[in-house]
Amino acid sequence: MRQANHWKGLGLLSFAGAVLMTATSSKAAEDVVAVRQADMKAMAAAAKTISGMFKDPTSYKSAEFRLAADTIRDKSGVVLSGHFASEAASTQSKARPNILEERERFDRIASDLRDYAVALDAAAEKKPGPMTTDMRMKPGEAMGGGPLGTHVRNEQVLSAMPAEHAFHLMLQTCTTCHARFRME
């Protein structure tokens, strides 16, 4: 009889452990979702800052432009990929499960986003004064990129293009990723 109670106690303990593990993993998934959503909001705010400076070049401040580009740089690439390293089953998540199935593509997009942010930072570092015309796209200049995700992988080509062009490519990268990997 005493041994039977021991087994019941052990079974109850195992059940409690399983419930605790499930609750903990669910909480961890929600935490990852909260962190990545906060990072996405920070990147969106940074992009809005940069966009505002291109809309009104007189508002350009190199330090603010660089800070915004650095925010995107620091939250993209491997950091962004890491936020989606495993399936985070959460009702709060808007991520599609195909991220795990298309890992290489997702990681490439996250890396491209970082590369464009690095190019924007470099452009602002070169232009500490007012925004110059060589940072802006010329009328009729083709933007490249697009929803099919043409990428500029050559650092020399990327650093030679106007910052506004790199910014548009960065925005197209965001759009491409959301279209492919985000539920609306």
C-alpha cells in the first residue's frame, strides 16, 4: 500500500512538472513574441524618422539619421533571425509558420535589411552637415528591388548608390518579408 502511494505521488509530481513545463514554454513563447514585436516597432519608428528627413531635407540631422539607421542595423540580421529561431506558438504572434520551412530565405532577408541599414549609417557619417543632393535619388532613377526581392549584395555598389535609394531598398525588404512571412 505504501509503495502504491509512492507511485501515485510520483505520477502526480510528473503531471505537475509537465503542466509547469507547458506553462513555462508558453510564457517563453509570449516573451519572444513581445521582444520581437518591440524590436519591429523600434525599426518602424526608426524608418519613419529617416523617411521624414527625406521628405523634408531641411530636417536632416546626421546624428539622428545615424541613430535611426543603427537601430535598424542592431535589430536586424542575426538578431532578427534569432527572434524566429523556433516556432513561437502564441496567439499574439503574427508570424507565419513558413519561416522555419524557409529559414534560408528569411535569414537572407534579415541580413539584407541589416546591410541596407549599414549603408544608411555610412551615408550619414559621410554627410555630417546638411543633406546633400548626392544622398537623394535623381528624378526618374530606377529604384530596383521590388516585391520579388532583388538584392544589392555588392558592398561597393551599395555604398555608391544614393542613401535614399538604399532606404527604398530597405523598405522593399520589409515589405517583401511581411508579404511572405507575416499574417495580416
